[in-house]
Amino acid sequence: MAQQRSMALVTGPVQLEQQAKTCPTWGKPQRKSSRAPILPSTSHCLSWSSLHSTFSFKCAKKRKNAEVDDFFSNLDGDKFNLKLPAAVDEYYEVKGKCEADGWEPGQVAEGGQPSGHHRQLAQALMKRCIADIPIVSHIQRESAGMNKLYSQSMCSVKQWKSYQAAEAMVSAEVEEVRAEADEIEPGWSQVVWRQAMQYHNMLKQKEEQAKAQQLAQHRAIAEKKKAEDEKSAAEKARYDAIAQKVDAEKARIANAEKVAEDLMKQEEREKESKKAFSGKSGGMKKGFLG
């Protein structure tokens, strides 16, 4: 059977040609069919169109989501790249020196008066706490917004992790300051941050006042210089006007003198001309016409 099938495949075209020649319509022109060509149905066209539209929409949505992810991944990249202030290390340096001099955490001041070590540590810790206020305030301001963005999946994982790391660092710093405050003065941890905020606001207000005063001084100096420049410009303009008038008067006088000198020279030339003419007339011979 397989052999017959292979033979049929080889001799098939020849047999078909022989059968076709026996057909009565062989070699005659065929008539054109009057039926309309078969076209794809409207439902097929609509289905292909809908598939194309769906595919295009999915591609566009995918590109848009990728762009949004890139946007949020690059948004505020350094916003939570926070570092503790240098006052933290400075505090531990002061603490190390005090401990080397014999101070111990929780040591009660003798006679109710703070010792030199207590004052040094308290000042160093308050300086540290005041320096921490900007980063603590920053995390407090951003906390609600970041949690809302994360709950709505509107921030990248990288940004969220950066925020969490910054928040953990600041929270640890707050608790550490409180622990150090209790070692210096028991119970101070309850008010140390409030005191630091008050000192920070006071220092900030003084700084703003100093800036405003400095700005006012610069403005006064600039206005004084402007007034002096305007006065100098007015004096120069007045001097230039006077000098211009003097130069114009000098030019007028010089021109008048030149005109007078030309007139005098012209009169002298006329006198000489008349004198020469009269001299020639006096020397004429009498009876010249006779």
C-alpha cells in the first residue's frame, strides 16, 4: 500500500494531465463567474480590529507603567539620604573625657549643684539634640505622605526602603538621646526634646533676625551708594552742561574775532588797492590826449 501511495505521488501529475485532455472543455476559454468574490465577513473584520486594539492598548499600558515606575524610582532619590550630625560624635568625645576623669552615668551632683562634668555633658547633649531637630522634623513631615504613597503603591520599593532606613535611624537617635539624658540627669529624658525644640526655634529666630538685619544693612548701603552715584551723576551732568556752554561761548568769541580780523584784512586790502590806483592816476602825463 505504501509503495502504491508513493507511485501515485510520482505519477499523479501525468495521470491528471491525461485525464484533463479527455475532458470536453480542454483548451477552451473558461467563462468568468458571475458570482461576487468571497470576502471576509464583517464579524471577522471586527474581531481582528478588536484584537489589534486590545493588543495596542496593553502595549501602551505596559509602556506607561514602565515610565511611571521609572519616574517614582528616580523621584526624590536623595530625599531620605540622611546622616547624623557631627554633634553626635562630639558628644561621645566629651563623654569619654568625662568618664576618663572619673564621672559615672547616673552620678548624683554633690550638694545639689551640678559638677563641671554634668555641665559639659548636658551642654554637649543639648547641642546634639538641637542638631538632630532638622532630621527629626523632616521624618515627621514626610511620614504621613510616604505611608499614604506606599499604601496606594505610588512609590518605588527603593524609595520606601530608603525612607524606612532613615526613619529607623532617626528613631534610634531619639531613644538614644533620651537614654543619655537620663544618665546625666534622671528624668531629663521627658523634657529634653521639648527643650531642644525651644532652643532650636530661638536660635533659628535669632539667625533670621541677624539675616534680616544684615539684609537691611546691605540695602541701606546700596541705597546710600545709589544716592551718592545719582548725586555724582547730577553734578557731572551740571558740570558738563556748564563746560559745554563755556566751550560754545569760546567758539563764538573765536569765530567773532576771526570774522573781525578778516574784515580788517579786507579793509586794508581795499585801502591798499585804492592807494595804488590813485598813485597811478597822479603820475599820468598832461596833454597825453593832445
